[in-house]
Amino acid sequence: MLLANTYELLDDFAAAASHLSSIPLNSSQRKISSEDKAAILIRIVRLHLECDDPTSAETYLNKFKNLIHEVTNPTSLIHFHVSQARIQDSRRDFLAASKGYEDISLDPSISEDEQLHTLSMALKCAVLAPAGPARSRALKRLYADLRAPQLHEFAILENMHLQRVIAPSEIAKFGEGLAEHQLARLGDGLTVLERAMFEHNLVAASRLYANIGVEELGAMLGVEGAKAEEMTARMIEQ
């Protein structure tokens, strides 16, 4: 444990995770309680997440799940739920991540600052989720949260919930607060954020204009007309 602590202090999270992973948790020679096993496992999960390795993190999260019915330590349980949401977030399972973060933000055992931080993460993930009824319900629920106006991202939440077209400048400002994986470029050339905003703005524009040309639509959405036409056709197919 001491060596793992040293590695962690040096920000060598991979080495710390590797050292902790070498501890025999089920040794017949040394009895380790379920609580202690869970604490070690969730620490390994968090270290892998610090290394941007959600695959390894999920492996140890699943091992934690096998013990979760024996875990009563609130810190371990909070770390589990946060880690699970972070893994879902990193895998772009944004709706599940948003709900996970939102649930954590309602936990009275964490500080108000931590509650607002996880609520902010819930909002970001909801915004990035694919357009559809599930995202609309998530946005509605977050918009109804009395704490939401305190968040820097509240303006984009309000505009999306009220089906308003979101300007490129507002999208760019929102993007400044996103993580690298939330800005990753997809196969169609758009980033995760651009795709989510295009889908939203297309629906919002359709509510405003019964008939609109692709060039005008592209200008409104901040893309070329050909790209607007291509994305619109893809959305219709889906």
C-alpha cells in the first residue's frame, strides 16, 4: 500500500494501479474483509480512470459489483457510482451517464460543491446524448431542478429544453468546458458536440420554418448546405 501511495503522489497512476492489482485479495494465508477488498478495487478503478483507461477500470468495477451487497462504507459506494458514471461517459453512453451523475448530485452525504459539480456533469452528458424522447425527458428533469440556474451551462440547457435554435457562439462556449472524449471527431467528420447540436438545431428549426432551403438551413446551423442536407437525410433514415 505504501508503494502505491508513493506512486500516486508522483502522479504515476498506472504504476499505482499495477501495484494494487498485484495484491492477492483472496489469499488463504491472509484474510481480507469484503470492505477492504472493495476499497482496494475501487481505488484501482479510479486510478485507471486517471490514466484514461476505462476498459481496465470497468474490469475492476465489475469485480467491485460482485462485492457490493457486502459493502456499507459510504465513501466506497459513492466512488463506485461516480466511477460507473465516468466509464459510461467515456464510452459515450451519455444518457446513462447523465442519470448516474444526476443521482449522485442528490446524495446528501457529499458536499454542496460536489453536488453541483456532478449536476453539471449530468447536464453536459444530457446535452451530448442522441436526440429523441429519452434526451428530452432528461433535459426536462434537469431543467426542473432548482439548482440548475446556478450552473454555467444553464443557458444551453434552457435553450435545448425550450426547443430554441442554439447559435454557434453559444455552442463554442459550451464546448470549452467539455472533456476530450466529449469533443472526439466521429466518422461523419463532426465532433460529438457538433452532432448533438446539429440534431437539436434541426428539430428546433423545423418548428420555426415549414419550408427552408438547405443553404439557409446550413447557415442557421453553422455548416455548409451540403453537410446540412447529408445530415438531415441520415437523421431521417435513423
